[in-house]
Amino acid sequence: MRILHTMLRVGDLDRSLAFYVGVLGMKLLRKKDYPDGRFTLAFVGYGPESEQTAIELTHNWDTPKYELGTGYGHIALEVRDAYAACTDIKQRGGIVTREAGPMKHGTTVIAFVQDPDGYKIELIQK
């Protein structure tokens, strides 16, 4: 068994794709409209779904915004240099909510960024 994807509901698919592809550097792996169900699924990631985990962005056409709730945590991405990644993300228009630095009570360098719907993405320095 392996993890295939994590699904996030997004209010504006174009805005979300601009973030995940344009800011975080993922690729749009596939996208399909389901007119009868009034939704679109877009899968993004860093490599083929046959080899890597993806993020499924679900856009329900009649729902412009979602409440995040209190149960969601974050998606984690490994980066070579968290400091440089934060600089790059800000230059591409992304929002850094916690600058790169050692985590509390530890030495691992982490940072947090936020997607257009408010979902948190943790950057963990390799």
C-alpha cells in the first residue's frame, strides 16, 4: 500500500493552481470537469502519480469558500534550503506565515506558508 493523494477543497481553482504550480513549483498532473456533479478535480505534484503522492484540489463550482475547521494541520514539503525557499515563495507572491528557523524545542529548520484558501504548508529543510 502507499498514499496516493491528499484532497483539499478550494474556492477558486485558478487561484489555487497559480499557487501550487506558480509559487510552489508543482506540476498540474491532471484535471477533469464533472459537469453533472458541478465540480472539477485537479491533481498537482512534483512527479508522476505512479511514483509520488499528489494533492487533489477539489473545486465545487457553487462553493466559493470553505471554513478550514480545527482538525486540519498542514501538508509538509521537504526543501533543500528553507531560508531560500521562503525568499523564492515571497518573490512569487506567496505568503510566508512563519519564517525559516529552528523549530521550538529542536534543531530542525522549518517554515510555514499559506495557500490562497488558508491551508498551511510546512517547509522542512533536508
